[in-house]
Amino acid sequence: MLAEARDGAWLAYDVEGDGEPLLLVMGLSGSRRGWYRLRPRLVPHCRTIALDNRGTGDSDRVTGPLTMEHLVGDALAVLDAAGVDSAHVLGVSMGGMVAQHLALDHRERVRSLVLGCATAGGRGSPPWRLLAATALRPVVGITRTFPLITPALYAQRTRDEQPRRVEEDLRIRLADATDVRTTLAQMAAVARHDTRDRLHELAGLEVTVIHGAEDALMPPDAGRTLAAAIPGARLVMIPACGHMLTTDAEEEAARAVLGHLERARSLSPAEA
């Protein structure tokens, strides 16, 4: 399915499941294919709406600079096209940043919020390892640059004991073939992300922050700080888990999301 953004760009998305809507917003360079581990666990419990961020998957290419406002506008366009007035929102990494801005600027569209491996911002540029891998990718390709960032993305246990899970993720990235210009534009939007002074405005909204205790890309303190700044937010810190929550800790991450949805429904019953 396709949604039209305000500037005329076309955004790909799909819908799976029944029940209350849950918008899925993926992180840097990733398409909706990146939900391949978590989504099957969610579909029996809700109606998942997964979009390809601009420049990823089947959405139109990035043609200029990106801001969080652009990414939020694209998410709203997908909700509109899906006929959804408001949805629970799950965003991971960059998607968790987009989700914060969506809830802050369009509170009426957000039923509840799950922020995975995200930050409130204000920490400057993205990590050097990610920058280096992005710069090298056009020269040597993703299969050569992916190992550079693997230690920043995955827990040691996963790398040592379940390397095939990392390989499966790489195959998804290869299938996406996201243009490096998309990654650079998204990184520029991430670098300007800062919600620290506004997070108190989310008081009264059911919010769960999920973070890996071994996240080297977004250190655990980023998750703790984010949760502490949102009145009433629940923090789920997953041990032996890095940045890639559903690769390192698939069951624990799914349990945290489903538990959040159950709490949100009981607190604020809403029609699908």
C-alpha cells in the first residue's frame, strides 16, 4: 500500500493483524522488513502498521535534507492513508526519536508510546563507528562495513553464541540496499534531535522505554535518562542485550511490548 506525503513523495506501508492499531517506525537505514522477528509476535494481538521510512524499502528516494518534522509528517501520512485517527506507536532507535516528536507535536494521534533503544538527544554527533561505516560503504560495500559496527549493535553473547542471527540481519540489510544518501540524511536529522526540555509534556500518556543493558550505540544511561524525564514512564532494561533488541532478546522485547499494550488498553480503552 502507498501513502502520499505532503510534498508528494510516496511512502510504502502494509497492515497485518486485527484490533487496536500499532504504528511501527524503524531505525536508521532500515525498512519495515526489519520487524521480521518482532512483528509475528505482535500480529495476533493488534493491527500492525509498518512503514518504509522515506528512502528505504519501497518508499520514494530521499531528494534533500531530512528533519524530524519530515519523518513525523511521513508517519502521519501513513496513519491517514490507513484510515487511523490514533494509534499506539512503537519506534526503535531513530524511530524512537521520531515517535517522541510525533507524540509531542500530535498528541491526539498517539494512544501510547513504546521507545526502544532510543535517546532524548542532545548528545552531539552519532558515534564515530557508525560515521566511519557510513562513509566507507560506497567504497567497499555493506558486507565489508557491517563488521565495523557489529560490536556497537549486538551483545557479546549473540556474537559469540548465535552469529547466524547477526547474519540474518545482514541479509535483510542487503535486501534493502538503502542508498547511503538516505543514511546520511537520516543521520543529520538524528544529530538535531533533542526533546529533553519537552518530555514532561508527555505526562498522562502510557510510555514504556525498552533498552539493552549492553547497548554500545545508545548507552543504557540514555534509556534511563529518557524514562526518568517522562512522568510515569516505565523502564524495561534487558540484560545481555545490545542495540538490536529483537536479535539479542527477541522474547524479552516482545514480552515488554505486549505487556505495554495490555496496560495501555486497560487504562484507556479505545476502539480500533
